[in-house]
Amino acid sequence: MSIYRRLSLLVGLLGTRVEALPSDAEIIVGNVRVQALSDTLVRIEPRGPKGFENRTTFMVVDRDSWAGIKITKEASVKVGDATIITTLATASYKVILTQGPPSPPPPPPTPFSMCGSQQLDTDIRDGERIKSCQDYSKPCLTKTTQATCCNACSATPNAECTAWIWQPSNGDCWLMAFVSGSVPAGDRVLGGKINEGGDTKKPIGVSATVTAPDGTVLFSADDLNHVSGNLFWPSPMTAAGETTPSYGIKDYPRFFTPPWAVAPIPVNATVDPALVATNGYDFTNNQAGDLYVFLLGKSLASYHASRREFITLTGPCPVLPDYAFGTWFTYWHSYSEKEAKDDISRWESGNLPIDVWALDMNWRNTSSDNLNPGQSPYHPHPEIGSQDHYYDHPNSNLFPGDGPFGDSFTEWFAFLKGKKLRTYFNDHPFPVAMRNEGGLQTSPEEVAFRWQGLSSWMERGLTYWWFDHNWGFSIPPPFINISVTSGTWEGLDNAAWGSHVYYSSVEYYDKTVRDKAGDQWYGGKPMALTKFGLPDWRENTNPTEAAESPAQHRYPVWWTGDGVPLQGAVQSTVDSGVHGFKTYVHSDCGGDYRPHTGGDLLRWTAHCAFSTILRFHGDDHRPWGYDTHTEDVIRSYLNARYKLVPSLIAAGEHAATTGYPFVTRCDMIWPEHNESASNNQYIFLNDTLVAPIWDSATNATAQSVWIPPGTWMDAWDGSITTGPQRVTVTKPYEQQPMWHSHNGGLTIITDSPGLRVDHQDWSESLTLELRPDTSSDRRTTERTLHAKPAGGSLVAKKETTAIVMTTDTVVQPGRTAVRLAIGGASDGAQRSWVVRVHLLPGQRAVDATVDGVAVGASALKAMHIAPLPAGSDIAFPFGGRGAVPPPAAGPVLELSLAAGASPRDLALFIMN
């Protein structure tokens, strides 16, 4: 959490204004405030129950960065008895407000005192009972309490029950799988999901239009509350030159989040006594329609500038710890400690790179959900049973130890740390309210229980947590009292709220405990594994179905759910970077099934290695599970990813500051081409076109791929294709269709990938793979190295080195001038470089200088590495130092730059 956010949150608790816009940058008209934050961003805010909101909120973490622009009232016209139309103007846009009769602000929400979101004197209108209660001649339960009726609905397997009806006069209870609505009815209480969402579309009597100075309409809302509160950022302009002129999103539900989030209130914190019951969260100024309008402009540059404004306002997708870019592994399997250690030894003996080895749900003892009283003296409520509802029943039968529960994993965590492996546990959280042990999600009881459970395991050695949304029970968002895996409060669902709970818990523990103790083992940056949205993704699903709370892009890492096929995995990853600002969306690599063949697993592995997160999960996806050949190819893909770790880390830093995903849908670069919007292919790390094959039925499989403009080299055989055009490519299981950009490509790799990211040492040497553009007049490519500083500190600021390549075809006829400038390291670290200049067929490099010293002609000629002979075995991409180009490629000029801390300069000419 940044310093400005910590300060603003603290000041917010004291009720003091946070942002400091100039007085001429905002105007209040009736019950509406308009703030001109910039030339391309305007806020239109209805007055809330406690006035206008100046604090940070769940969605908005920064308003300090906006200098504001001058806004004036241009006109105000009364229409009829009570409607007023007001026109406000800036130099860049106008805002036209229409306000109807004022209405009283809605009352602040209050936690439900009984089970479920109950409605008194209400019955259902049409519906169907749950499967286990189909006898319509009698109720599902008789002579029971309202709490028991609601709990029975919540505990129904597979989330079958969506509503319940209880009759106070005789205790009859009905459990409903489906209801279509409600009707008034005395002596009935209706509860459950039917009233969770609230009326988020209720008009508030204010409409707004934003226009250009010439009157062109850029944005229009007939009612501010009719704008979505879930994030679905638009695509860039179309091939016809059409643009989406604006994007509007409302901050709703709007509430204040304390710095400690879902950790208990710190002893020395200053909190309004009225907010103690909600842990410092302030829900009392919630107001529908607090709207932000981003003016996207007409160019790709202005489109990306608006994305940067969005992450400034709502916070970036955080940078991950370095090890997160390595291999993750879990397997839904009841591992014993010996079996787990044997598996890890097999990863090592097979030279298979891995950084995270974790346990699925079977770290808990779930052998009995019906404990008898006194059966376990360590269970706080042994009469209740349901061991997986608590945190103190680890599976000590499989992971034995000396202590009653937590100590059973002490040696295991020490073993993993000795192997430099991070780890996490799967958690299916159960709310305390559903076992009548406390209040709802921000209550002291729920906060204390969840924090104690999560933090106690991190104290023992767990690195972070997996919030597993996909289970029969889960935690709901605030003000909802159900335990099934569902639930929304005013549009905020339990996937987004659960992501907030788990990421914030890990973040707060890391910063208040591990950082203070100097413990850098967790990686220096918080992380959790959470759900990217409510649906489990399937191929060709409408991406709007994954629209989520705009806060959720701050809680990485996200997975797409159970049973996601490979095509769905590709599409969800690609679209999430565009529409949701989620840089690290990924699916269970290998799928929930055991891949039918080794080739099937290779298809999955290839995509995962050249994507956001490489996390094997589901059935048995151990690389050695098929044959030696399959394991060898998987090893090659893992090594290639580990070589790319310097570029992956840099891409994560870039995404955090710009909102630009490193798995990039092509229309974010070439929007003028309709085919660029395909979510079946993507650009990886700026310079590699990837088009995964998801059909695993046959080995050599054809795939139709759109090649973007420019020159592209097949990563496997070196053949050259010039775009834009659509081609059909056929590749065997071992080869994922990939092309390297010869349009100014520049990739940073390490030639010593190692078995752990932490093992990599970049202080001595790194390799730069250059693919200059020899067709355009001039091109500049910029990259930044973000390396661990001297001493290997994980929490200190990384050492940065700027790297710039420029090409120019007009300096000399028939020649392309190439210059590579490597800046000095920010901490003065000395490093040598290997520079590999990939040439096209028929090209050669001439007249080179290194740091102003000419390279002799004979020496330069000897530095050219000729391609492999036709018919040779195909070399794996990103071979690094000394690698021979594939048969159809041109030669590679390879130069070594001696170690030094000062800036370096390479200049050469390429002759066709």
C-alpha cells in the first residue's frame, strides 16, 4: 500500500478532506457535485447520506494525484415545477446535468440480526423446491426455528437452495431451489438470495451528459445509477476508425476501507466508535451514482492514457514477488509428507524448474464432519463437527508432528524453505454467522476468527493463501448472511469480496509482521490466489460475464475456475487484460482432468509457459507421468520461461504503472485491423506472437492465425512471414505456434535459468535478443531491467537499467543503422552483456563499434552464427548465448560486452 493511500485512509477515519482540488475545479449544483479532475476525467457525484465523499473508498484509492482543471457554470434552466438543467463547462468538455425533484438519501445499511437477508410477512411467487424436498404435501422441515431453516438452506449440497420460507406460527420451513419473486403474506418470513443484491438500478433523479466543446456527445446516462458499477473497460477503436468516446463507471457500493482491512483494529488506531462494530469499515455514506467518466479520445495513445488514469484512480495491479513468475504445482491428492518430499526430489532430480509446491484442501483433516463431543479437545466446538470450517484440524496423520495441530507442519515448512520453495494452502472459508458464533463479514467475531486462522499458519511458515471460491460453502460479501458459494450485496459478489479478504490479510501480515522482523522469505511483495469472477470460464463465453468490482484488479493472482478447457483458458487470459486490468488471470494448467496423452499436456504446458502464471493444478500433471519424451519437452518449456524471468519481472512492473498487460490482445497494438480483436492469440512480452493449439486429438494440428503488420519469424523453423495476413500453420504437439517480431523486438533473458528464480544471478551477465526493424524509416524500442539489488534483498527497491534500441534506414542507402544504448545500473552494479542481433536471411552486420571503439572487419565476420543446415533438428526458442538460428532464419551476430558499471553503447550497420 502506498504512502499516500495510508495517509489518506488514516485522515479519512478522522473525517477530514483527503483530496485538495482547487476551488475552481469543482461545482456543487443542488444535490450533485462535479469535479473536473483532468482534461479527460470528470467525477459526477450525488450527495450521500453524510454528504459528499472525500475519502478513499473500496474502489478509489487516490484522488490526491489530480491537479484539476477550471470548471464554470455556463447556464441553468428550470423546466416545469422542479426539474433543473445545468450546463457546466471546461476548456475540454461540458457537463449537462438534469436534476428532478430531490429525494431523501437512502438510509445506511445495517447488519441483519437474524439468519439470511430476511423479509417479514413475505412469501415466494412461483418456484421449485430443492431436490431432497419434492414432496409438496408437507414442508421440508417442521417445528423448527428461523435460524435452523436458513442454515438448512445454506448447508444444502451443491448450492441447490437459493431461498427459504419459514412460518413463525408452527415452525414449518420450505427450502427453494428457484423462486421468481415475492408477494406479501402474513405469518411468513422469506430469506436467502432473493434479497441479496438490492435494487441497484433504482433511479436517483439525476441524469448527465458529457459533450465535447462543440456539442458532440461523448457520454450520456439517463440516470447516474443506471451506469454499471462493475469494471468492463472497452476495447480500442475499430478498423473503420470508430471509437468508444468514453467510459463511465460508478463507485458502488461505496464504502471506506480502513488501512488494516480485515485484520483486527490495531490497539493504537483512532476509530469512530460507531465504526468499531464494522472493524473501521464505514458503510454509512453509500450512495448510488458516484460516477467517473473517462474520455478516451480518438487515438490509441489517448486510449492508453485513459487506462493510466484509471489505475491512478483505483490503484494498480500489484507487482508480484519474483518467484511468482516461476512454476507453481498443486495436485488434488491426499499427499503424505513422505510422498510430497519424494515428488519434490523428483522435480529436482529431473532438473525441472519449480518455485511453488503447495497442498490442496487435504492439508486439513476432513475425514469426519460429524465429531462427537469431546472427540477432539482442540476443537473449539466439538459438538458442531465440520472440521473444514476451522483452521485447527490439519491432517497430522499425513503430516505428523509433535504438537496438537499447528506444529504438525513445522518441519514441513522448514523443509520447503530449505529447498527454496514457497507454498500455500487451499481454503474454503466458512462464515461464523452461519454457525451462530458471531456477526457478518466485518463484525469483530468474523474478523477475529478469519485473521487468527490465516495469520497463524503464515506465522508457522505458509507463504500465502488460496481463497477457493469454488466450493459448497464460502464467505459472502458484507450484509449477506449465507454460506453457499454465491451472494451479492448491491452488486459486490463474494468472489470479489473474498479476493479482498485474502489478499488484504496476506498484505497486512507481510507488512506488519514479516517486514518488521526483517523476514524476506515471503518475497517482498504480498500475493494471494483468488477467483477472477463468478463464472467458471468456458470457450467463447461473452467476456462481459466476468465483469467484476473495479477493486478486484488489486488482488492478484486470479484463476478462472474448475473445468476450464484450454481454449477457454487462452480467451479468458487475453480478454481479462483488456477489460478487467487483471494482469495475472490464468487457468489450472493441464485442466481438471488427467490429460489423455502426453501431447495433450504439452499443449497446456506450452500455453502456460508463455502466458501470465504457470500453475499446474487439477489432476495428476507431474511432468514425468507419461514418458521421457514428454518430460523432456516440458523441461524445455519450463527452461524457456525461466530464461525469460528478467523480461517477465519487467513486464509486471510496466503493467503496474501503465495498465498494459504483457499477455496482450492484438487490438491494443493494431486496432485498425478487425482481426486483431481475436482472443485466440496474443502478443507475449511485447515481441512474441503466440497462437496456442487447443485441439489435442491429433499430433500435427492446423491452426488459423492472424499475422499482424510487419515482419515475423517462425520461432521453430525461422521462416519469415509478412503481415497483415491470415495463415494456416501446422505444428506437432512439441511446438506451440509462435513468431518473433522483427519489428524492433528486444528481449532480456538469462542464460542461467536454474531450478528456482531465487537461484538466478543476474549480477554477472545477461543476454539481449535484438530483432531490429530494417523496413521502416525509424523505430525506437525501450526496455527496463528490474534486477535484485546488490546483496539480494527482496524488499529493497530493485536496481534498474534502461535499455534503448533505435533503428534508422535513411542514414545510408541500402543500410539500416542500429544503435543499442545500455544505461548504467541505478546502484552501480557491474554486469557484462551478451548482445545477439538476429538478422533476416541475406543480411549481415558491418561497421560495428562498441563504446566508440571499432570492431575489426574480420572479427565482426567471425561473430556471425550461421543458421542450422536444412533438415536439422529444430532448436528450442530463446536458446541464448551461442544458440544456432533455425534453418530458414538469417544469421545471428553475437557480441560480448565486458563487465562494467558505466553506460554501454553498440552501433552497427545492417546490410541487405
